[in-house]
Amino acid sequence: MPNISLLLEGDGDFQAVPLLLRTICNDLELFNVSILPKPKKAGTAAKLGQPGVLENFLKYASFENCDVILLVVDVDEGCPVEIARNFVARAQALHLEGNPRIAFAFLKPEFEVFFLFSLESLAAKFPADSIDVPPDFTTDDLEAKRDSKNRLSSFMPKGKIYKETRQQAKYVNHLDYDILRERCRCYQHLESAIRWIASAPDGERVYPVGE
């Protein structure tokens, strides 16, 4: 049973990301995956891109005697493919105690893009939040647009805003996973990373391999 040590961007992710990962594992019937408690705060993709910072956090996570280290961070205005290539090359060159496998998942532009793809589902489930889905709303290009948090607030009435600490974890329970699997590239990548973690492929120590 592979157990995962999580590296996350910030404190607001500590509830929502493990909940999201457990939901994905249940939906995919990947019951052999275990997520270790107490994720570690690693900071932004830009911070991790600095010399030595990614390496130090991977070493820190490896102290948990884990099978897999999974880093989940927003990329904001960055390019997920370029960041992946950089991080994968650095991870492949690193020796870690216990030789855990390493996976990266980059959310474009940030975690809240999952909520934008699921806007109709969230509006129906949380009427008290007064989410208004315009008739011309489309999921096209959501990952190409900046600032998903403020965009989410823009669908609420004046005086109400999306608050990460209050709404992120509860919204995760009601994502539209069918739409995410069909239309959201960064969600597809995250789900693929979970499948890779569960499958324990021979000879592949770092995912995504080859990007």
C-alpha cells in the first residue's frame, strides 16, 4: 500500500487537498493508497523554483518514511509544462533516504479553478452563498484566465466573497467530477498522477516522466 507524504502550497490547502485526493481514490477504486497526516507547507511554485528550495522540501518530506512524495501547488501565471520539466529534472538528480517515488501536480491557475468548472453544482448545493451562474457562462479557457479566487467571488452578490478558509474544504465535497474529467486539464493531470502512484510502475521514480 503506497503511503503519500504531501507537500502543499499553504495552510488553506491542508484540509481541502487531502479530501480531494481521498475522493479521487474512492471514485477510481484505488483503495491501496494511503495519505499520511500533517501535510507540509512548501510555498509557491515560484519559491520552489529557486536553487535548492525544492530539493530541501523533498528531503524534508522523505523523513516520514513514505513511499511517495506528492507536491500539489498552484502555478498562477506560470507554465505547468515548463515548471514540470524543471522540477522533474531536479527530482531525478536527487538522492532521498528510502528512495521514495515523487509526483508533481500543478494547478492552473490555482486550486479554485476546480470550483469554476463546478459552478452550477456549487450554486445548487449552497444556495446561501448566492452563487449566480450567468446564462452565457462557459468553461472554455478557465485555466488560461488569472485569479480564480476573485472570479469565483464575482459570481456572488455584492458584500459576499469567497473565503478560502471557510469554503474551500466544503466545496470540494460537491465538485462536478464528470465535467472536471472531461474539460479540466490540470484535474486530468492530478488524476493521472494518482493512478501512477497506485500502480507502482517499474523503473519510474518521478512523475510526470518525459514532460
